[in-house]
Amino acid sequence: MSDRDQFKLEKAQVQSLKAIIGPKAHSSSPAVEAIAGIMPVEIRIRELCGREFLRIMAKDDSHYLTAFNGPVC
């Protein structure tokens, strides 16, 4: 995901959360995410990449995906 696309996704997430929970107009993005109990997009993406990497590395050594020795993300 490009930085530009990630920024757009983060912006849409915060705008949606603001519409749902109705905070003050000038509330910061981290404050809105904390109030809503939602992880920031960047952290969520890293978490998903880490989980996928561990899932792949847990496969049998004969699996074609485990032949790759570098990070997935």
C-alpha cells in the first residue's frame, strides 16, 4: 500500500469515526481513535503483516512459501 493510499484510508477512517461518535470538530485523530477503541491504520497493517509472516513461517519446510527467507512486508 502506498503512503498516499494509506493516508487516504486513515483520513476516511477518522472522518467516519467522527461522524459516528460525534466528537468536537477539532478533536485530533489519535484522540478519536482512542475514544472509539480503534487502532490506527498503520499499526493495524503492521499487525496483519506480522501475523501473515508468522503463519507462513509456521508452514512445513517443504512448502514453497517457506523457501523465502526475507520479510513479507
